Amino acid sequence: MKLALIGAGRIGKVHAAAIDAHPQVSLAAVADAHAPVAEALADQFDSRVLPVDAVFEDADIDAVLIASSTPTHADYLERAARAGKAILCEKPIALDLERTRAALAVLAAHPVTCALGFNRRHDPQFAALQRAVAGGRIGTLETLSITSRDPAPPPAEYVAASGGLFRDMTIHDFDMARWLLGEAISHVDAAGSCLIDPAIGAAGDIDTAMVTLTTASGRLCHIGNSRRACYGYDQRIEAFGSAGMLQAQNETDTRLRFTGEAGQVEETPHWFFLERYATAYRNEIADFVAAWREKRDALTTAEDGLQALRLAEAAERSLRQGRRVALNEID
């Protein structure tokens, strides 16, 4: 696969390293509105710089990885689909449902392999947990608990353009919940506060949230989010069922635990997503390439992005209106 990367910022650099690690993918081009960062990344991985327009016009490019700013995602996705190129797009496709659905309509009219960047499905621990739950290891799943806490809050300027905590951060957890629960979610209850950074509140957002999801059969999922965890990137999942419980734990450098007279000591978790999900990003590229070669759906699709955004919209409505929201209200 000859793959062009659009976006040479922080997440673009992560994807470039994952592309470089795959033996069947070459980084065919790098495009970014800021030429110096595109040139630096292209030089690092022995690639070339192209203007964004040229990426879609180049017949030798098989696929496009969209890692540019969020407002550009839907437009670039549509242009890539019309050009017949496979697509791996960072989440979200767009911050609103109408624009997201419009992009999905273009994909329906121009079918190509399209994966969405919910990289956590590709994490080895989380993937093993999903397989075990689906395989019945804990009997019938009854409750699910997802913890996701960032090490430090982002700048208020970022928050103002992010779409809010539910669309920017919790959306990953909404996708995990959909994947693990194994049945449709019917209702959403959300509560949130600004407890960490007053500037986030001034920007109209929250930095702390708890969300409860209920499925049609009554299964419950609790999601706990915080923009600050002084000990590092806190990423854990607990699945409880009729025959047992499964827990996915935080990753550390060695996962060693020391026990001595003073008690037990473990290493702090990896500091942020760049370290915690490095393997997941490589696995994401591998699944994307395999889906393209095998002409099958990727593990995460554009439809998954739409459904996670519906949950984010429902959570936002629940928070603002102080009530339980039925998902069928979000059309």
C-alpha cells in the first residue's frame, strides 16, 4: 500500500511511525498546511511533500490517512472516497451529526475501505477482554465500567474548538462501550462538573464527567472521565458477569510490582496516549491494510464514528437538560 499522510502534527507523527513499522506499507507522501512540519516529517521517513490537492489527484497513491485538524476531516474523507482511495480517518469525522451523515452518504456512493481512528479497539489488553466477554468467559455480561483520565487538562484554546469533553474525550469510551456491551444502547444519563481548570468552564465545557449507559436488556455501563490524573494516563476497564469478572489494567514500563516490609509498590502508568497506545496504533495500521487487501470492513468503521457521536450528543443533552435521554431522540 502506498499511503499518503495528511497532517504532520502530534498525531500525524504517531501514525507516520506506525506506517514505517509496517512491512507492506510505504509513506508515499506527507501533506500539511504548515510546510515546515510536513518537510521535517517527510525527511524523517524518507518520503516527499505534496500539496493536499495533489494527494487526491495522484493515481499512484492507494490510500489516505487523515490526521489533520478536525474541521477538515469530512471534506478530505469525501475527496478521498471520490478519488477511489482507501481511508483511515482520525476521529471524529465531524463534530455534528448532519455533517457526519453527509460524509457517510458520499462513502455509500463511492465505496472504499474506510476505517475510523478508534485506536483503543486495537489495544492488546482491551481486544483480549472483548474476545473473552464475547466468548462467554464471564457468563452473561451484566455491568461494564470504563475509566479514562488524562494526566493533565488541555489548554482552554483547545477546549473551545474541540467540541467539548463528550465529543473529544468520552467518544473513545462510547465506542468501547458499544463494542463491549454487544447490544444496542437505549438510554444515556450524564453528569459533569468543572473541578480542575476554571478556564475550561469559562470556555463552556466540563473537565470531569460520569455517564451511565443502559442497553435494551438492562445492561449497565459506567464511564468515568477526568482531565487530570496526577499519576499518569489512567485507562482501565472492568467487565462483570454472571460467572466472573475481567479487568484490563493500566500499562507501565515493565508491569513489575515490588513487595517489601513497607508494602507494595507499582510503577506509575504511562504518561499519555502516545506511550499507552503505541502498539494499538501499529495494530490499527495492520488491520487497515488487511481490510484493504481482503476487501472487508475494518475493525472500526465510519458508521461506528456516527454511532459514537450520537452517544456524545445524547450525553450533552442529558447534561444540559438534567435528565435521562433516550438514544432514539438523537436523529
